[in-house]
Amino acid sequence: MTNTAKMLSYRKERKNKMACRILFLIIILGILLSTINFSYAKEISFTQDDRDRLIRLETKVEEGTKSLEKQMVEGQNSLQRQIDDLKTFMLWGFGILFGGMGLLIGFVIWDRRTALAPAVKKTEELEEKEEKIEKALKELATKDPKVAEALKHAGLL
């Protein structure tokens, strides 16, 4: 068999399969359409009782809507109060925190000054004594050459 003959036989098979599928679909559609019951629209009368029931339903819906709106407003007001209370609490908390930090810094500075005061006083006393000793040694160096030589080696003369 040549290629063209193979192609022709393939096309015939394909056409046959397609025809079978279409026939199958037509049969299925015929069965479905034959089993469907068609219903016709009927006029339904709307009675006074139906109208009254509808009016009662509308009033209940309006009352429920109003109740829900009232609850939502109350919920929003409650939420706003809680937010305001939280803001106030945070402001007080930060105020106390920063106030405490300021007091702590002030105490540290005051404590440093009071702790250093005795050391500064002692240093001043020692400097005065040093000056007096230096003065006395210089006077002694004018009278004694050995002391003068020792002061020169120490770098005081």
C-alpha cells in the first residue's frame, strides 16, 4: 500500500468514527427530549392574606434592620470609648516612664557631684601641701648645695 492509499483509508475510518459519534449524540438527545415533561405556566392569584403576610414580613424586616443599626451604633460607641481609654492609659504610662527617667538622670548627676566633692577637696589639700613642700625644699636648696643638686635631678629647679 502506498502512502496515499493509507491516507485515504485513514480518512475514511475517521469519517466513519465521526459519523458514529454524531449518530450517538442525536440518539442521546432524542431520548433526553422525549423524557422531559414540559410544564406550562399557571396563573397564581395573589390573595389579601398574602398581601397582609408580606406587609407583616416587611415590618419585621424593618424592625430587625433598625435593631441591628442600633446595635452597630452602640458597638461603635463602645469601641471608641475603649480606644480613648487606651490612649489615655498610654499617655499616662509614657508620662510616668519619662518622668521617672528624668528623676533618675537628676539623681545620677546629683550623686556624682556629692560623691566627687570629697575627692576634689582632698586633691586641693594635697596640691597645697605639695606647693608648700616644694617651696620649703627650694628655700633649703639655697642654703644646701646637695639638696639643690637633688632638686635639679628631679627636675624641680
